Amino acid sequence: MPFPSEQDQDALEAWEKAYESSLAQLEHQRLRSINGTLLNQFGANSWRVQNFAMENAIKRTENEGEAVKTTVEDVNRRRKADQEKGGEVLNRLEKRWTELVSGNMQLEIGCFAL
């Protein structure tokens, strides 16, 4: 406990201030001790649990990203296959149209010749 100055050794107020200061310091030390105990008890474990949770969240996110990437690739493959089939159909129809136009022209030439 801090003592009052030599001039205030006989003053009751000085001793009361010294006493209150001692109580405040004692309470501060008690709280520091409690906080240190709580930190030793829960701090490191809490940090480890938080890291474990973050690692799991990262893995989950990466797995979801891979699943989405696979889905996108499947959609793109199906779309490409559909477009290639559509291209084949268009080429076949264009070829058929060309044959029909050519046949019509031959008919018209034959009609003019008659």
C-alpha cells in the first residue's frame, strides 16, 4: 500500500486515498490474474478451434467450387454437342436446298427448251 507523503501522515483523507488506491490496484491485479487464467484455459484452444473451422470452411468452399466447375464443363460439353448436331442438320438441309434449287433450275431450263 502506498503511504501518504510525510506532510500528510496525520491526515485521514490522505490515508483514505492511499487505501482506495491500494484497493484499485488490488482489483486490477485480480482481474489480470483472472484474464490470464482464462486465456490459458480457453485462448489457445479457441484459436485452434477457429483455425479448424476456417480450414473446414475453405475445404467446403473448394469442393463446392470444383462441383460448380464440373457442372459448367458438363453444360459446355452438352452445348457444344448440341451445336455440332445443329450444324450437321443445317449442312444437310443446305445441301438438300441446293439440290432442290438446282433441280428447279434444270426443270425451268427444260420447260424453256420445250
